[in-house]
Amino acid sequence: MYHQNYSMPSSIKSFMYKVYGWMSVALAVTAGIAYYIAATPEVYTELFKSPYLLIGIVIAQVAIVLYLSFRVMHLSYPQAVIAFLAYAMLVGVTTSSVLLVYTMSSVYMAFVIAAGMFAAMGLYGYFTDADLSSMGSFLTMGLFGIMIAMFVNMFMKSAIANYYISLAAVGIFTLLTAYDVQKIKRMGESMMIDEETRKKVAVIGALTLYLDFINLFLHLLQVLGKKRD
């Protein structure tokens, strides 16, 4: 039973503000790290000359996401925030390469389009009365299909296949944005518990939407981006 002075609509808004707030902070951290590395030759030269270092960073990213997803309730709120921001920093390291491969105009264009699509689908997911939960299985299968196709194409190295994989990924992550926003909103509605737990759940929600946006942006860049000469 909810406390009689607990305003349901205002509590959900506060919860979603925290989700979007931490997502925005993480995106700013990622963008800052990526820009710094791309603008500092001595850093990116040292960084990208060792494939083992990059593999280690990618493994660390996966480990942090899994750790946060399964252990967040056993962490304190500051620990959850630190882990999330550490992940955002590591993503900034790996995504700095796109600033070296694609023209800045392409990067800006992909970012603006991704932001517009993300905002539109996020609003839809938040305000729609339609139940989007039935999309979950379809989107999960789509994600696994994309990952398998990307893995196979690592060996085939087909530019055409890469284009269509990215095109499909744009569709999947666009739909995922609406689905995840609705899911996170419902989590906020159903978890009217202590404030510490709500804040940790907001961090997980922020991580989910951060992943949706980053993947949408990167795949849009591969579809629309122009590479440097």
C-alpha cells in the first residue's frame, strides 16, 4: 500500500528524471572521453596500436554491464553510479575511433538524427496506452540475430552485409527505445519502496536507455556516415 501523501504521478516523473539525468551524464562522459582521445594523437596512437588492450577494454565493458545488471541491489547507490560512469568512460575509449574514421559532419548528423528518433520513441513509450511488452520476445530475437550476423561478418568483411546489418539494428534499437521506456516507467510505478532502491533502479534504467541510444547512434553512423579520405 502506498503512503497516502505519496503522489503517484509526481513520483514517476521524479524517477524518470533521474533515469534521463544519469543517462545524459553518461553520454556527456562518453562524448568527452571520445573527443579527447580523438584530438590527442599521442593517446590514440598508443591506444590503438595494441589490439589486446582494446579487447581487454571491451571485456571490461561487458563485465561491468553484467555486474550492474545482476548485482546492483547489493551495491550502494554511489557504487552503482561509479560503475555506470566507469562503463561510460570505457565506451568513450572504444567509440573514439569513430571520430577518426568518419567526418565530423557525419558524426553530428548521425547524433542529431539519433537524438530525434530516440526522443520521439521515448515519448511514445512513456505516453502510449498500448502494451508494448509483447514486443520483448521479438526484439530479443532481433538483437541475437544482429549479434550473430555481426560476428559472422567479422570474418566475411562484407561492406554490403555490414550496411544491411546496421540498417536492421537501427530498426531494432528504435523499437527498443519505446519498449524500454515503457518498461522502465512501469518499474518505477511498481517499485514504490525505499528511496535508495529507487535511485539504484534509476541507474539501471539509465544504463538501459544509454545502451539503446549509443547503439542507435553508432549504427546510424554506419548507415549514413561518410568516411574520411
